[in-house]
Amino acid sequence: MKKIFFWCRNVACAGLHTEVGKMIILSLIINMIIECLNHRNLWGLAELFANPVVFLYNTSIIFLTLCIGFFTTRKVFVYVMISAIWITLAVINFVVLSARKTPFTAMDIYLIKDAVKVLPVYLNVFQIILIVIGIIAGIAGLVFLWIKGPKVIIAQTLKRRIIFSSVKTVIAGAVVTALTVILIPAGVLGRNFGNLGIAYRHYGFVYCFSCSVVGRGISKSGEYSQEYINNIKNNIENEQTDNGVVNSQEAPNIIFLQLESFFNPDRVKKVKFSQDVLPNMKRLSSEYSAGYISVPCFGAGTANTEFEVQTGINLDDFGPGEYPYKTVLQSAICESAAYDLKNLGYSTHALHNNDGTFYNRNKVFSHLGYDTFTSIEYMSDIEYNPIGWAKDSILTGEIAKILDSTEGSDYIYTISVQGHGDYPSQMPENYNPEIKVENFFDGADKAAFEYYINQIHEMDKFVGELVKYLSERDEQTILVMYGDHLPGFNFTNETLSYGNIYQTPYIIWDNIGLKREYKNMEAYQLSSYVFGRLGITGGYINKYHQKQKDSTDYLKNLKILEYDILYGDHDIYGGENPYQATDLKMGTDEIKITDAYEYSDHICVEGENFNTFSVVFVNDKECTTVAVNGNMLIAKGIKLKKGDKVSVVQRGKDKIELSRVTFEN
């Protein structure tokens, strides 16, 4: 027995000196570092003992990526580079979690342009410089290691090395695959992540991030077929519903208002406020239909709540952390509330007091059926809050412009931004908050929460003004208001007096006499619920929610229907998508150039509807532009000749052109 023990020990020690043994040790170390960053404390060191199966499974994934080193003589370079990639991803996740509650996923890489836009809100200049220096130093270090790093001399021929390396890699891949097949059905690992934050802590960063890389879109069901879709179609078409309100002479305007990071702060246990934070919303919720919707995100992810509300599609059916705006909707045309209403003669409009390019809305909204999209680049006299987000009060006037721009009924999907984080840890200079906070459970975030409270108090005032305006307007209207997600504080279900961290309030104000109802639902059911109360039954997703929400196979068949619409053969439509991308017009007010001429040492451009986002180009050369008022721009540093083409371009800070008008001199 003693001899067997020593033999085993000697074999183990010898193994640790082999390349595989060293890779195992390196993988364990990398995973410990990753999990410390993932948990934001030293708990990662204890994961090996607290949850050994999951820890070792994540380690095996890291080991599999290190197998690239088998194929090269520059092994040190490869191992350092792969280690650096994993640790960099973990560091990014650590930083991301300091600004929001949703962990870092592969989809965030698609959002890098949008992330750069808001980076100054979350990081100061010094921090940004340090990040840039760190990136440059890391790249320089890898280049140096490639040039000067050691090479391993291998006696085997290239052919034998490739064969043996392939065998070892295949074995490593087979181990990971086998463990995955065993552990998911056993419940040790999860396949669907209802809560990304919890999933990352329970299943490990490596596994969850890897799932976000390979898990994209909606998976195809084994039951998907033309016959199956026809059965769904027959089920939802058999029941007839009276179209009611929309068949009357005057169909109501329908306005959806998505309020950024909005919720009722009275839900936070024990907290006290010096005055009522949301007097208007509370009054409206007591007089009109209201309740809570369950949204797909917490602390961030505005576009995904938008997606669910507009399309009726369940985001849980996509890969972890996916943003359909950045993936499938880049090319697919999707049935939506806007398309349903266009078929009834509505004009369809989107409105957002932030950059038009954020989440690629300037492209995506044409795939969701909108005629116009008014973003901040088409607004004037904008007032900003202390951290730089446009105040929501501007939206009342913009909604009025849209309603005045058409003769018939309008559908307006409005996205607010004032309540957006990152909330300052100290009250901004010269900012005197109207409301004070006591007994907030997280002392470190008290000032940030107080700042947030005062922002949603102003948003509540905006809601009051908007409802007053719509009440005085002589048109039938329904206004649906809801929060996109809770703000990014350390809320848990336990810190709330009722509901959970994925529930936000909604209120349906109307002047058409709808009976008050209190009902909770999923975000993807909200539009169909509203349309159902108006007698609007167009669109297969809308019909499905209205008629099948109580069926046994509701969620299963919804997923199959979603797959058919976005990725499949469009069998629900008879094999061809009936929807076409709209020719999206940016802004409702037409920008015009009426004259352009030289005056003194500059060019004067006269016209209509200019603003501070207007930039003059002469023969496609950008000019330094000053907006004098809505009818005059001054361009400096260029001469004007007969035949020159003078253009006015609308664009934001990212300098992406949203629209252009041209005048030939």
C-alpha cells in the first residue's frame, strides 16, 4: 500500500512538470482571479471548496482555450496572451458592475460605440487616460513577448506535433462537452438566465460569458414546421373579436412613454422623504388602469424593454445578455405595434431626447415600422440635468409637434432619458435638491439616491404637464407610461417592501372612458393588453397574446412563433414577410436651406429648423458652424463660389450623419 501511495505521488509530481500539468495549474490560477473579480471580493478563492464542480468546470473551459499553445513553439506568448484575455474580460466585468447591475457579456462588444458615448458619464478623464495607457501597455507587452519571447524546441516533426496536439485538444473539448451535457440536465449549470447577475455568481464568469458568445438568437424547436405554425395560426384566428374603438370615426391617438429608470421609491423599505416624490403618478394610478410589468433587465438594458413592449417578443427566448437591436434587427423586419397600427391608418412616430444612433435606433426603427424618428439632434432649447442628460420636460412640446404634423391618428413611441445614471456619489455643485432622503439602506449610495429621487420628481412633474396638455387637446388619446427598469442601486427583493427588482410600474391614462383595471403582466404583453382594450386585434403576435395567454403551451408556442417570424420561413404569413422597412424620416419638422451667401469673413446659411446639432458643409467639406437661431447658421473658415453645394447635416457627438439637406449656390 505504501508503494502504491508513493507511486501515485511520483506520477502526480511528474505530471505537474509536463505541459499539461502546468496548463492545469495556470487554468486554476486564472479562474481564481476571475472569480475574485466576478464576486468583487476574495470569495473567488473559496469557490473551489464552496462549489467545486462548477469551479472545475469553468477551469476546464479555460484549459480548453489554452490548448492553442499545443500547436505553436511560442508557447509562453500564447499562454500569456490567452491568460491576459480572460483576466481582461474579468476586469471589464468588474468595472461594468461598478456602473450597472448587469454583468459584462459578449453582446456588450457589439455596443462598444454606444459605450464610448456614455463613458465620460461613468469615468473621469484621469480614469479614461489610465485605461488607454493600460491598453497600450498591454498590447506593447504582447508585441515585445512575440518578438523577444522564448521559443520551445520540439523534437517531433510538424506532422506528428499537429496530430498529437489535435488529439489532446479534442480530448479537452470532449471533456468540456461531456461535463456540459451532464451538468445542465442535473441542474448544476443553467441554460436560461432569467437573472444574469445571479447566474454569473452561481455558474461562474467563464461559463456565463461563453454562453453569451455561442448562445445567440432564438433556438429552433424540434417541433417547428409549417404544419405546427398553421395549427398556431388556426388557434388564434378561430376566435373573432370586435374591433370596437378603432372602427369609430375617430380612432384615438396612442402614446407610449417609456420612463428611464423609473419606479416608485416608496417600495424601498424604511426609507423616508421630505415630501412626496411622485404625486402625479400616484394620483393617476389611483384613477386609471395601472399595475406592474416584469421587464427583462435590472439597472440597465433600456433597449431590451423597448423591444419587448414594441414587438410582444419574449427576450428570455434569446441568448444571455443579447440585444436584438444589435443583432437580428440589423437585418430582419419584425412585426410590431407600429406595423399593426399602420395597417389601421395610423401615422407612426418614435421620439427620444437622446442620441439618435444610440442602440442603432436610427436604423432599427425603420425595421419596426416607424414613419418618423425625432431624436435629440432635431430638438431645440434643450435643458440638461447636472450630469448631462436632457430633461424630459422637452418631450411635451415634441409630442405636440408630432400630433400637429398629421391629420389623422398618431402612434408615438416615446423614450425618456432624464433618470439615466451614473448617479453622482456627491451632490453636484450649485444643485439644491428639492427632496431630502433619510434611512436609505445603503449609506455609501445615499447621495446618489437622493440625486436620483430629485430627477424622477422632475420626471413626475413632466408627466403632470403632459397629461394636462393632452387633457386640453381636443383629441381622443390614450397614454401608456411605464418604467424601463429599476435604477442601478444595490436593490434586492429583500430591500423592497413588495414586488421584485424586475417589476416596474405602468399607468394607462385616457380620455375615452376606459374602465379602470389593476393588472400585472410581462412587458411583452403590455401592448397587446392595451390594444385588446381598444379592440385592436391586428398582427399575429398581438393576436397570440390576446387569445392564447392562458393556454398550457403559451410560452412554448410563443417561442416557436417568434422563431418563425425572425429566423424561420415566415410560415405564419404564408411564406413571405408582408412587412417592409419604412423610409424613416428623421425629425418631423422639415429642415430647409433658402439661401447661402458670404458676409464679411464667413458664410451665412438661411433656412428653417436649424439647431445646435446643425453643421454646414461646403462641397462636402465641414465648416466650423455656429447656430445663431433656428433660421440662421454661420460657417467660418471657407469661401463660397458660384456653383458650390452648401449642405446642412444633423449629427450628434459621435459625428454620424443622420440627415442632410443641400442647396446649390
